[in-house]
Amino acid sequence: MKLEQRTIIIIGGGSGIGFGVAKVSLARGANVVLAGRTLEKLEQALVKLEAGKRGLVVQTDITREADVAALFADVPAVDHVVVTAASLAYQPIVSFDIAAAQRAIESKLLGALLVAKHAGPRLREGGSITFTTGVAVERPMPRGSIVGAVNGALNAFIRGAAIELAPIRVNALSPGWVDTELWNLIGGNKAAVFASMAERLPARRIGTPEDLGHAAVFLMENEFTTGTVLHVDGGHRFV
Ligand SMILES: NC(=O)c1ccc[n+]([C@@H]2O[C@H](COP(=O)([O-])OP(=O)(O)OC[C@H]3O[C@@H](n4cnc5c(N)ncnc54)[C@H](OP(=O)(O)O)[C@@H]3O)[C@@H](O)[C@H]2O)c1
């Protein structure tokens, strides 16, 4: 159990995929620090996870350098970081709100730079950083142009970061469709949209936060994997 008593900071751990990463990590004996903007949500997540003394929360906005610097300065002896945080924008190109597009870029791409900058020099030996990109790079959908572009940039960023921060390993998870709170933002009839996608996918179902949690654990534990985008998408790229 390589994660036994290791400390993992999960930025975005209050919900969705980040919550799934926390759940699977706790089951493997790790200590988790959940970070995000909404303290109440983080505290509720910790209770739901029954983390006890193995869980902590830290209010952090990944777009603010002071927050990110304080997170890594204040939490001692961090082994791994997993980032799922993102403020995304799904809009038609012809009427795109540029401020919303900027928030997506700031949270997901520049946020990754801030994490790499402040976590890189502080992680313990054998440490890793895992970012979250997504299938929108390969399978664009209407209103998802900026999300796909940011994910594609992040796929490129992890390669440079893996070289520069070595021996700290840097990877990315690329989820397909996963049933999380994010879908409240995307809108539409979620049950019908999911059922139709599940039928098309080779895996014949939509992903769960735990599916991604297991993949994140692989990236943290496998000491020979770096600069890699791990696709966990039920085969979505091929349909
Ligand atoms: N779900 C899917 O189908 C899917 C598919 C492909 C890719 N992905 C990617 O997976 C990642 C996670 O998505 P999810 O489905 O788990 O979404 P989610 O449930 O909405 O989780 C995102 C988490 O990030 C936090 N967050 C947002 N902005 C933040 C900021 N500026 N600073 C710190 N924390 C912030 C949110 O909490 P607060 O708002 O309280 O801060 C929230 O807990 C995203 O990058 C998304 O693009 C998801």
C-alpha cells in the first residue's frame, strides 16, 4: 500500500472527481487535505468521507497565487497533489462571454502553473502532481470549445512540467463523461443525455468519481509514469 500514511492535497476535493480521489485514497490508508473555495462544502465532504483524523480542509482559490502559496507552505510534508478544480464555461462561440472564458483559463491552466510553481519545490521524495484534463480535447461538443482548448493546453503543460520538476512526476487524468455536480452547469436533461451516451460508449456506462479515483491512485503510486495523460473515458474517444 504505497499511499499508506502519505499526505495528498486534493484541490477540488469537495465534490465530483476530487471527492472520488479522496475516497479511494483514504481507502488505501492516505491522509487527505481537501482544498476548494467553499469551506462549508469541504467540511461536509470530510464528514461524508468519514475521514476522521486523516482529513483536513483548507479554503483555497486556485486562481489566487497567495492562496496556493499558503496552501503548500502551511501543510507540512505533502507527498502528492491532485487537481480537479476548474471554473468552466460552456457557451456558443458567437456569443461567448470573454470574462467566463478567462475564468476557465485562469482556473484550469494558470491554476496548474501556480500549483506546479508552489508544490514542485516542496513535495517529498517520490512525490507527484496529477492534473485533470478531459475528453473534450479529442471529442469536441457544441459550446465546449474553450473547455477543449484549455484541456489541450494542459495536456501540453504536463509534459514540460514533468521535465522541469523531475524527479517529481507530473501527469494528467483525462476523464470522459462522469456523473458529478459539473453537469448541473452544463444543463439539459442529464438522465436522458447520460442514457444515450452510455449506449454509445464501449464501456456501456457513464463514469463514476471512483473510476477516476482509482486512476489517480495509479498515477500517484506508479513511480515510472510521468508526463502521461491517462484516458479514463469508457472508450469515448473512439465513438
Ligand atoms: N464530470 C465530467 O463529466 C468531466 C468530464 C471531463 C473532464 N472533467 C474535468 O474534471 C475536473 C473536475 O470536474 P468535476 O466533474 O469533478 O466537477 P465538480 O464536481 O464541479 O468539481 C470541481 C471542484 O473544483 C472546485 N473549484 C472550482 N473552482 C475552483 C477554484 N477557483 N479554486 C479552487 N477550487 C475550485 C469546486 O469547489 P468550489 O466551487 O467550492 O471551489 C468543486 O469542488 C474538471 O477539470 C473537469 O473539466 C470532468
